[in-house]
Amino acid sequence: PDEYGEFYPYPEEFAQLLYEELNKLHEEFDLFGRVIIQSFDPSTLIEFRKLDDQIDQAMLVNDQRQMQEYIDELGYTPEIWSPHYPLVTPEMVKEADERGMKVIPWTINTVMEMQRQLDMGVHGIITDYPDSAAVLR
């Protein structure tokens, strides 16, 4: 976007900073295997993947673009497809499953919606209320 360097760091610079910080934290807390890099910006994920292809990535989605469009832009299939929850459909979950991606929608803050999403087959949820989510399943 035009905002790089003004409102957002350049993807290459941001990915490098994130990678360096993660490595420092990993030395102390053994984070790898428990970290997911997520972004709305495919460019950031692309740059991070160049630095480390072992850490799972989530493509955050808030528009109607098709999965294939994002995959084409990325040049690979991310481990997680993370749409805004109103965008989730059973067909989307099926497509992601077929592509080997988990579906983890954001940000679901009511138990009723959490259950509806789980009933569609999502693999997890992002919420501001994890205690509410913990009682489900």
C-alpha cells in the first residue's frame, strides 16, 4: 500500500524485525511450534516466509476475494485461513480443508456465534473472551 513507510513499516523491514525478536524470545521461552505469524498484508507474510518457512502463517482476510487470489499473490498456501467471521461459510471451510489449511476466524465474541462457527467446522477461533470459548465443544 501507499502507506508503507508512513503508517506501516515496509514488509521486508517488518519481517526482519519480527524474525529477530522471535528468535530472541525463542531462546528464552522455546516458542517455535507455538507461534503463528498472521497478517492482513500478503507482502509481510511473503517476506517472513523468506526468513523462516517453518513457522505457521495465517492469512487474515476481511474482504470477498477468493482463496485462490490470495494464494496466487502469496505464491504458496498458508497454513491458516483466517477470515472475519461473517465471511465464513461451510463451503469456505471445505475448500480450506481441501487445500490443507485450517480455518480460524476472527474476532468472535459471543458464545452463540462461537458455536455456530464451530458447527461449520472451523478449526479454532480468535476472540476477546477465551474463557467463554473454553466451555464450548
